[in-house]
Amino acid sequence: MLLETAPAKLNLALHVRGKLPDGRHALETIFAFCTDGDLLQGQAADELTLDCDGPFAASIDGDNLVMRAARALAEIAAVESKAALRLTKNLPVASGIGGGSADAAAALRMLTRLWRIDPAHASAVAPSIGADVPACLLSMTARGSGAGDALTLIDAGISGASVLLVNPQVKVSTPDVFAAWDGVDRGPLLEWRAGRNDLEAPARALVPAIGDVLDWLGARHGVDVVRMSGSGATCFALFADEMARDQAAARCPANWWHLATHLR
């Protein structure tokens, strides 16, 4: 049995700069990853199957990114797509923390080992599964450009930082958030702490509860940086230490999902 963690993804900053020739949005972002996330297990089998458990298992359908990644990897590597997979879904879906993309990336890493194929096949497949999948495949702090899939590894000096993720348990449509972006280029991403998330305003307009989460996090003791991740609705706060983070986590409203973790 092979095990692979699908770490939660955070956008420490996310600047939308315009449109690319192919119609996708031009982004500048800093990806960071948590030590916790979903968990994927896998072993050899006679066919490709996926079972799900965990608190958000009911949100996974049959044609999900894990299965798409597995089939695409088998096709490019010219191997049979045979594996019994089990996904423990700990992260909420449609929440801006790369849950589906992280799961797909975990499948690519795991199946590369299980099927004993060249890891270059996983890197080749990743962009076709989703714009965040290449970053999630690395699961290391990186600067993303293009549509977020052109990556440069960086040292942001944040490894081990205490972080609290909070989601108001409201799904957010990424296409709807991008469609609501006002089209204004507010400048390049030079340093992530001085950066911003250009999708926060349209996401808050669509889901006002995001503003409630950001305001609540910003009022916690010992908080350093508060921001929304991706297109929402998950927001995060970096804290000075674990004690401050855990005190905030203990006071999180019961109807919000939260995860107290660290950055990798």
C-alpha cells in the first residue's frame, strides 16, 4: 500500500494582470503548501477504481480529477491503468485551496511509483488536468506566472509558519469569481507580504461570508497576515506562534470549517 498526502494549497498573494492569448487570465502568484491535506492510498489491482471516505467524501463524483489524472498518465506512459485508490477527503471542495488539484497531483506522484514510470510523464500530464496541478505536483513554495502554471521555486522564509485556514462552508465558483473581476491591472507582484488577492473583492461580492471570515481572522491575537486563498472561499491567517494560532482555532465559529496547520 502506497500513501501520498495531497497538501492544502495557499495563494499567499494572487495578482490578476489581464488575459493571455488563449483567453485564460494572466496571473502572478506565490504558492505555498500546508503540512496537512487529503490522503491518497493506492495499491496494485486488476482495474482502476477509486473509493472515498472522510468528512467531504460525499462531494466527490465518479469523473473527478484523480481519475482523469490516472487515465491521462496511463495513456502518455503507455501502461495499463490499473490501481485501487482510496481518497480520504479532509478538505472542502470548491474552496480555493487546491483540493481537487492537490488530489490529482498526489495521484500522479503515487502512480508514477506504483507503475514504475518516468516522473517526466507526470509533469507532462499535469497542466492538462488543471492550472494549479503543476504547482500541486511540486507542493513546494513557488512563484507562478502565465495562468499560474509557469513555476519558479523560491524561498519565502515561511517554512514551519503557523497557519489557520477557515472556510464558511460555502462553495464558490471559480469561473464566476473570475467573471466578476473588474479587469483592472493593479500592478505586479513584487513581494508577497505587500501583495494582495485581486479575486477577493469579486469573491466577497458573490459570497459576503468571506468578508466575515476575513474580519474575524484579522481580529485574532498574534495574527500576522490575513488573506483569501485562490478564488475563495477559504481564508487563512499566519500567526506569530502555535499558541496564538491554536487559541484562534479554539474560538472558530462552529459552523465554519477550519484547519490549524503549518506551512511546509
